[in-house]
Amino acid sequence: MKKIQLTLVLLLFITFKGFAYQLNYTQNIQEAHLLILEYEFDKADSLLNIEKKKQPDNLYISCMYVYKSFLKAYFNTNTESYEAFKKISEDVSEKLEDFNTDEANTLIANIALYEGFIHFLWDEKYEYAMSIFRGKKYIGKVKDSYHEKKRIQSLYEVLAYGIPDKYKVFASWFDFEGDAMVGLNMIDSFLKDKEISPAQKIEGQIFQMYLHHFLDIPFKKSDYDFKSPLLLYVYLQTSSISATKKLELIEQFAKKDLRYFSYLKGKMLLLKQEQKGYAILQNYIKHTTSNAFKHDALYQMYSYNFCNNKLQDAEKCKNDIMSLPTATFPIDKKIAKKLSIHRPASLIKAGMLFDAGMYQESLATLKKVNPSVFKNDSHKLEYQYRLARNYHQLNQEEKALKIYAKVIASNLSEIYFVPFSSYQSGKIFKKRKNYKKASEFFNKTFELNQGEYEHSINLKTKFALDYLK
């Protein structure tokens, strides 16, 4: 008898627990959602506080606080923001699990994506993979007719498609194969839905940018509303526009005092060989509360000094990099390796100008150099590769193809420039609709690609081949 009573009490408790919380995406919450994306946290809090008085048990309010915490962790990149986000995301996800509805499962999958992005930012690869697997499990429970599923699932499809080989065994446990084309079609379909809110549209556009960047598919600025710092942040990260255009967008839209935009502004100016970027990066390094991008900011300063023959200043930047704590973020972790490779000043400068979208200037820098001065195989190949990339960007494709062919012929598979020359050749033939030749070069890329960037190059090549089918 006691056992039956205990069971009834537990059932009542579970029923009450599920009943106590609710999920209601009210007008105030929709507006707060948009304000959070615009980084207007104080205004968003005012609306959420009004809603909390009306509906103290509405978990959608908690989800907005998770979102706010995620953006703070993403932009601030310090330990305090990171720990605060982890705590609130785990707590809200646990409460959402009691619902087992389409809406709740979609929100859990959404939070898992936030967690995955933060783990990726902090270079926690295993935790990143586990977050993605967990989110995929929950989005898999949602009916296809639930319109928000398209936005979330689109990214999961592409993440699954591109998961590194060493995690494939885990992926199989979660039936996590992925189809990039399906993901792209899903997000396009979602953004055409007239029922989505302004905030949901911004989130969909952010996903769209990431997917196109991940798969090396160009996209245009079109109708993006850059009132959202997050949307601007992602666009600047993923678009292939020139440094000049990026600077214009920062000046026009970056109204909030977010350190990332200061860092990027200084970096873009130095890539263009403009001295005024130096002071901006120095100020960024002095005032930022975290180590994110400090290594890279100093490396940009080092590169600028080195290629402009300011060797003492370059050495100081190098020493400053070495004195920083061990880099956590992927972009920063590459710096120590870059510093250990003694590249000629001409190649560094040509690379900076290329990254700034100044292809004529980059080409002119290379043409001033007699290639016979390069004794190292890697430097010889980089010189040829950079010539080809500039010709390619300037639409002088025949010149580019001839030089790519020379790089490919070296057959030094461990060096990035060789497989990527094959991949770029394939892209030229794909653009010309010569799919047979494109396929030959893409398949050749797999054969050549055995270096540090094996996974990322193979992923882009795999999608390029799938796209031809």
C-alpha cells in the first residue's frame, strides 16, 4: 500500500512540475529577443522583468537569459562569462526536459548549439562534439511540421556532414550522418517563411552565413540588418569582402563598445599597411579583459613591423606574444607556430595585402621579388601559390591555372599550398561548367591532401564534388 501511495505522490510531483512551468513566446519576449540580438541588454531586461511579473513560471524568459549569457560569453570571452553561461544553460535545459514538446525540444537543441559554439571558441573539442550530439538528439524528436525545426536542423545537418573522422564513431551512435545540401535548402526555406519573428530572421541569417562559409559558397550582403552586433560579427568573420568594405561596415553599424570590433578595425588597417591600426590594436590589448585575440593582435603588429623593416619593434611584439598565458582560442593558438616559421618579409606583406582584398598591390609586391632568392621549398611554393591566388582573384584564370599546375607538380602533399592549388583549379573549372575537369582536380585534392589542414580542405572538396552531382 505504501508503495502505491509513494508512486502516486511521485506521479503527482512530476505532473505538478511539468504543469508549473510554461512556454509562451509573448510579444514582450519577442521584442526582448530582438533587443538582445541588438545587444540592448538593459532594454531587454526591462521587458523581461515586466513579463516575469505576469508569468513568473514562463521558461521562455529563462531562455532569453540563456541567450543573453551566451552573447556575453561569446563577445567577452573571459572565464566569468564562460562559467555564468554554463551554469544557466545547464539549469534551463534541465527544466525544459520535463516538457517533452516540440517547442521545448527545439529550445534544448538551440541551447546545445550555443554550448557548442562556446566550447569551440574555448577549443574544447570533445565537449563541442558532445553538445552537438546532444542537440541533434533533441531536434530529432521534433515533428517536421514544426517550422522552427528547419532553422536548427539546417545547421545540425551541415555540422554532422563536416564532423572530424575521429568523432565518427560517436556520430554513428546518434544516427548523425548529415547532408549539407539538405541543410542549405532548409535554411533557405525557413527564411522565406512569413511567420517568423524579426529575431528569428536574424538568427536564420546568422546560420545561413555560417553554412555558406563552412562550405565555401559565396554569399551577398543583400538585405541583412546589421543593427544586431551578432549578425555583423558573423558577417565580418565569414564574408570574403575586402578590408576596406569591412571597415566601412564597422564604422556604419558597430555602435556598441564591443572589443571585438576594435580588434578587427585595427587588424584590417594593418593588413592594408596603414600605421593607424597599430595604436588601435595596442589600445585593444591594453584594455581587453581576456586573452582572446591578444595573440593575434600582437601577431598582426609583428607582421606589419617585420615586413616594413621595423625589426626591433617586431622583436618586441614577438616577446610580448611569448609572455602571454598559453593561448586557448583557435585563432590565437596558431600564432606560436607562425612565429616559429621564418617567412620572408615579401611573402608576409603579400599575404597581408591579399587578406585585405588588395590583390593588385599584393601582386606588385611579389613581382618586385626575384624568386631565386627563395631557398626553402615551402617559400618557393608559397611565392608561386600567392601569384596564382592573386591572378585568380583578378579573374586572370589562365595565368592562375598555369601557376597552380606548377605548385601541384611539386607533389609535396604535407604543404597546404599544394592540395589547395588543386582545389582552386577545380573551382575555376566548376565556374566554367567543365565538370569533368573540375571533378579531376577535386579528386586530385584528396590524393594530395595530407597536411595540417587535411580535414577542412577535404570537407570543402567533398561538398564541391557533391554539388556537381
